Amino acid sequence: MNGHTEWRTSTFSAPNNECVQLAVSTEVTRVRDSKRPETGVLTFDSEQFTTFLTSLKH
């Protein structure tokens, strides 16, 4: 992600924006808390993100 990071919020999020946000590039996917973005970011490569999502479904 060169320079500007574009964070996206799901259209299914709560009205007061209580959800996670994603920033996706060709190299990594970043995840953060929309209410407290200053608390940190999780960064995953493609394989790690797939594993992360799979673990949430179980």
C-alpha cells in the first residue's frame, strides 16, 4: 500500500459504525476496529487472511 490507505467498511455494519474495516492491496489485507482505529492494525498476507477468515467461520 503505497502512500494512501483506503479503508472500507461493510454496508452491513451497524448504524453507528461498530465493525471492522479492511484495506486490501495486492500484497496484504489490513484489518482494524472502526471505532478505535488508533489501537492498531492486523496485517495478513493472502494465505494468512484466508486462514483467519476460515477460523472465524468455525
